[in-house]
Amino acid sequence: MTRSVVSKPPYVLYDGGFDRLNHPKFDIMPLIQLTPEIKYLPSVENPLSSDVVFIKPAGSETTWIFDTGTSGEAAQLINQIEGKKNIVISHFHPDHILNLLKVKYDKLYVTKYTKKYTRGGEIVESEETFPDGVKLYTIPSSHSKGALVLEYKDYAFLGDATYCHFRLSAREYNVQLLEQMIKKLEDIAAPNFCLSHDTSFVQPKEAVLRIYKKILARRTAGNPTINVNDFFNEDGGVKESEDSLGNNAKVKL
């Protein structure tokens, strides 16, 4: 996966219990708070499990969950939530959907392609905005077909949508899809992008866009793909050591 690490995320460890989920066991879970309404369980490598996001809009009876991961801890957290639960799946890869087999929920939102794997859920084809402020919409992606974004206030949760495609030993972007993805990212109102599996889960929109525009600039006439194997240093950093914000730009594969 191509991963951007371009700024320190604005979060604090939440150790006082997940009060908006109204369950005492949440105080032992390593949840990270972005805002009083948004918390997440970070991704892990073994077993490979995506970040799992919990959004409880103020005054709403519904908790929105973005991806389910694969870990037992993620499944436990989801099942302990009281009240209505809506799950949104970013894309069909196993590390994002496997816990659907282990958790209970009220509604499931997926793209048409992802539904081939989940065998259920309401299909999102165009932008949907809900009364509590949650927005769902699709995004073109080289990484996977049928990528879905959840946007809430200042945060857009992108899953793996910005990452590259793996073909044997090649890490590539489809030029057309990358152009379309960048255009969609530019149109997103939220100033913060959340990228699954990244050590910096939350990153500034402008910094993320700069990285993918640099990748797009590597396209060559007549070639439908862009190979990014040599775009990075051995430590995962972009070869240009500083971006225009003065941050050390990292894009880990």
C-alpha cells in the first residue's frame, strides 16, 4: 500500500471510557479520540486489520462505524455499542470486512462492487447526506474497485482509496483513475483526510494532494500506468525530503 505520513495527527489518547457508546468496558480499549464525536481503533499488522472508526453525532441515536477490521478486539468494540449501529465499508478487501461475520448492526452501506463480497447492504451509487451530517460517496481508486468515503464535519475517511495497485512486484497507479481520484479529493470539503493503516491516520488535505500530484506528474505519453517503485527512499520517505509545508513527507508502501 502507498501510505502518506505528512504531519502529526491532532489526536489524544482517550482513557476515560467511551462515554458516547455508554459502555463501561470501553475504558480498557486503546481508542483514540479525534473529537468528542469521533474515535477510532488503530490498525494492526497481525492479524492485518484496518482502522475502525466510531462516529456518534451529538444528539443522534446512531453510531456510524467505518470498516470493521478483522481483530477480535474490533469485533468486541462493535458488539458492545448500545443503540442503533450503521456500518460503512470502504472497500471489499478482507482486512476491512471480515468482522461483518462476527458483529451485529442495523444498516450496512457498501458499493455495488463490495456487495459481491458482503452479500448484503444498501448500495451507495451517488452522494448521500444523512440528517446527522454524515456523507457517503464513491471515489475512483487504483487500489480497489468500489471505494467508498465517509465524510463527517472536518474529517474524510478514505480507507485505502489513495493507495496504489500491486501487480506482482510492481506498485502502480492507473493514470486515468489517479486523475479522477485527485479531482475527487480536491472537491472534498473536509480539511483532514484519514488514511487507513497509516501511522499518521489524520493528515492535511493539501499535503496529501501534493503527494499524489507529484506521482501524477510522472506519467509518460502512451503509458496507462505509473510505476512508483522508485518514488521512495528505503525508509519509505518521498525522495523530495521536504514538501511546501516544511514537513518531511513520508509515503510508505
